[in-house]
Amino acid sequence: MTVQQDIERQLEQQFAPLFLEVANESHQHSVPANSETHFKVVLVSERFDGQRKVARHQQVYAALAPQLEGPVHALALHLYTAGEWRERQQVAPESPECRGGSKAAQG
């Protein structure tokens, strides 16, 4: 199972999502080819109803604690209720370009 599949499985089990998209964005960063270190998650769940954004993030971080302790270096979270997702016309923000660089290049 890939890291991405593991993240998807864990989020599906914990949040019963109305919509879930997990994108491996590692290729946009200074990491070796085929890395699974940088992910973008768009998650819509009724579980987020009545919760502030900080509480939503805390729940996702807790659900993905094993991945965050291991292979995952960065996790961009876009977490919505069904109503918020409709208001956004079912579109999540685009990820910014990587502003980091290779540690070797910093030299």
C-alpha cells in the first residue's frame, strides 16, 4: 500500500467523507523521484459541522499521526462542511509553488 492509499483509507474510516481528494504533490518539491512526502488533502465531512477550522485540523492530524511521524513531511489541508463546499462551488484552492530548495543548493 502506498502512503497516499494509506492516508485515503485512514481518512475514509475516520471521517466518512462526502468528498475526498488526496494528491501527492511531492514531485513539486526538492525530493527524490517517486517520493511520498508532500500531500494536499481536500476533505468534506459532516463531522466538521459546527467546528472551527483549528479543531478540524487537529482531528485530521490526530488521524494521520503515524504518517506524520514517518514519511509525510508536509500536509496541506482544505477541510469543509457540505455547505462550505457548496459555497466554494466544489473547488479547493490551488497549491502554491514550492519556495524551498535543495539543502545541497544552500551550500
